[in-house]
Amino acid sequence: MGNGQGKNEKGDRKEELLEAFKAVYAETGLKLTHQRFEIFKVLTHSADHPSVEDIFEKVKRRVPTISLDTVYRTLTTLEQSGVLSRVRLETRTRFDTNLIAHHHFVCKECNRIEDFYWPVFDRMRLPSKLSTLGKVDTRHVEIRGICEECRKARSKP
């Protein structure tokens, strides 16, 4: 599946995220601490939509004194500031720094999440019924199935 972005686009995206991250802390008046920066680095280097526990474990290797609470609070601040979003699965919440309009394929067996892009859906006219329900801010499709790796593993004797 993948996200279809080349190496330069990924590098540019990381630079954009870094600038957004710095702006969040400048706007909120919060200190840009080493711990917060390490959390952000883990997020930008993770294409697999990590959970808070995954982020905590990776950051803890570099910053042994970090607490799980710090990771939770930092992720909440970043989400509220629009730098990342949550992907809620049945088992646990995962985090996504890809803010480009995209959708998710979720494997029901291994819980892997892959981004995919569907411009036709994104431009599609919404049903008029939605206007009576409220204002639509974002569109997101989550498709569940079995990824190719798990499908192949199933078919092995």
C-alpha cells in the first residue's frame, strides 16, 4: 500500500512537521523540552501509526527518565494543536502525523495500519442529509480486511 510519497517529499514533510511542532510550542507558551522533542522525533520517524505505549518505549531508550504521563500529555497537546490525529482501533489508540487528506486500511489480524489516498472520494459531493446533521470538517474512510502478509501466512501449509 504505502503512502506514495518520494524521499524528498518525506523529507519536506518532516521539515513542515518540525516547523508546525515548534509553532505549537511557541503559540502555547510551553517549553520545547528535550522529552517533547524526542516524542516528536519518534512520531515523525514512524510510518506505522504508533500507540502511546510504542512511543513511550522508543523514547525511553533515549530518555530513561521520561514518564508515560508525559507522553500522554504531549500527545494530547499535539493533537489539540492539529499536529497529529488519533486513529482509534478496537484494541488501542494509535497516532498519525500525516495531515494530508488520506484514509486507512486496517488489518484485522495484525492491526497494521496503512495509509491510502482516494481523491475521488475526497472530492465527492456529500449527501444533502449531512447538512441537517451538522457541519462536516473532515472525511475519513477506514477499510478493514486482511493485509497481504497475513493473507499469505494463512495460505502457507
